[in-house]
Amino acid sequence: MSAPILSIRDLRVSFPTPAGLVRAVRGVNFNLEPGELVGVVGESGSGKSVSFLSIMGLLPPHAQVSGSAILAGQEMIGVDRDTVRRMRGKKVAMIFQDPLSALNPVQRVGAQIVEMIQSHQHLDDDAAHARAMELLDLVGLPQPDVRARQYPHQFSGGMRQRVMIAMAIANDPDVLIADEPTTALDVTVQAQILDVIQEIRRMTDTAVVFITHDLGVIARIADRVEVMYAGNCVEKAPVGDLFAHSNHPYTRGLLASLPVVGRDRLSPIVGAPPNMLAPPEGCAFRPRCPHAADECRGASGELVQAGPTLSACVRISEIGVSR
Ligand SMILES: Nc1ncnc2c1ncn2[C@@H]1O[C@H](COP(=O)(O)OP(=O)(O)O)[C@@H](O)[C@H]1O
Ligand SMILES: [Mg+2]
């Protein structure tokens, strides 16, 4: 195995609030190999966005962040803002659910891409413009020369997301973090954007972290999956193994709640995710878990091999390991 391009160790993020400390991320470990596409999945509020925003230096200043995230050899946690800013765009880029919020409404799309290119590369205007056209073509935007002269509001949601992807890869980053980039799009457009991301990864060998609450999207696009619950990773596996041999009750619950042809009733997980002001001790899934027992109170959260997956469930042998 090659050296990881991103290595996160014991990442913790808390937010002081009037009600107390919100413990959003509680000891995440995560490795990303060059060129691989890892899906990060979990219900809303599980700490997916906060984990990766912390690496990008994009959390509000009052956030308390500890741990380590080494990206292309550079520590990203607890270092000065300039260092993180220099890495952003050049070594790591992020795309979001709502591209409109990340685009400047009063600047032509082409000029925004040119600016992004010139902020990290010494290219003259003609060369940067040519590169912008190439990027728009790469992300499948028809008539790039016409489109480059338009403003963001003249684009559909899917086309805007293509523009965001073009900007994100403008400086050939080692890592692209995609945070629910297709969640706001209808199914057909969503599929097209997933194709664009796959295509980019084939052409550029950029490693991708794909954050989503949607296991269906993960199944389509990821090599490997990490399942998050209440600020922790509870299971990791290659994508096929996660779907066929999941070994954590939370993941099994997520899978059982997927719509499947021929199954006419969905079984959603009962209850709600915990309050992150006071998450349950031990396994945080315990209050919702059909298999919970006393020993779950003392669960450390350590991931242990169970069949083909790594699972944080301390009772998985009793419940039944799927191999
Ligand atoms: N700025 C903030 N202040 C306080 N709590 C926050 C802030 N940002 C996120 N959180 C909390 O952190 C937790 C994780 O949020 P997030 O990472 O956005 O979840 P996800 O992306 O998995 O839906 C949630 O409980 C959320 O309410
Ligand atoms: Mg999120």
C-alpha cells in the first residue's frame, strides 16, 4: 500500500454554545490513498461536514479542534491560517451541496475560474483562459466559450455544480472533498454529476472523499466506505463488503431502510440521533440498537476486524458476524 495522501488521527471538534459544548467530532481516524474514492456516510448531524471542514480550515473561529490531519505531508490542524489557505485550492479542494453560495453572483463564470487558476499558478491571461475552457470541457459543460461569459444565475443546478467541480480541480489538487454535491439535484442530474466525478478521477487520479447521507450514491461511486455515527466512525469496509457483509447494527439499520425493489415496506431505524451536547457514554448507538446490552456502555469505539469489515460494535460476535 502506498503512503496515504490524507491521514487523520484522533480528530475532535467541539463548539462552545450557550447550552454547553457540542461535541460534533469525537476521535475520527481516516486514511485516504492517492487516487481512491472513499464514501463517508451517516445521518444528518453525524459530523461528516464538520470533520472535513476542519481540515480545510473552514470552521468558525470559536470551534475547538484537536488531533492531526496530514495532507500531502502538511499538517492541517492547529497550523496558521496562511498555511491552510495555501494548501486549499492547490492540494485540496472542496465542493458543496449549494454551488451558488460558493460562486460570485456578479462575476462571469469564466473569470472566476481564471482567477482560481491564477491564484495558484503563474499563467498569463490567455493561458489561464485556455485552461479554463479545457476544465469546462472536462466537466461536460456544453459550449464552454459561450458559458464562460455568463453569470452563475444563468446556469441550472447541475451546470453550476459542474462549474464548481471545474474550479475545484483547476489547480490539480491531490484531494477533492465532495460534501453532498448531488443532494439538491434531481436523480438524472445527480447521476450525471457522479459520472463527472468518476471521469475526473480517471483522468487526473485525484483522490476523492465523497460525503453523503445516501447509501445508494455510495454504492454507485465509492471504492471504500466509512460509516459515521454521532461523531465517530463505526464501520469501515470496501464498498461491496459493506453492502453484503455489514457488521455493525447501525449500518445494518441503514441498509434495511433502503428502498429495494420487491420489498414493499421500509424499516427505518427507530429513534433519533443523540444530542451532541451529551452523547451517550460508550457506544452512542446503544439507545437505538436492538442488540444493546450492558457491555455497550463501556465500548471504546475501537474498530475491530469482523468478517471483511472493521466494526466498532463490541457485541458483533454475539449478534452474528457476516462473512
Ligand atoms: N457552528 C456550529 N456550532 C454548533 N454546533 C455545530 C456547528 N456546526 C455544526 N454543529 C453541530 O455539529 C454536529 C455535526 O454537524 P455536521 O458535521 O454538519 O453533520 P453532517 O454533515 O454529518 O450532517 C451537529 O450536531 C451540528 O448541529
Ligand atoms: Mg453535512
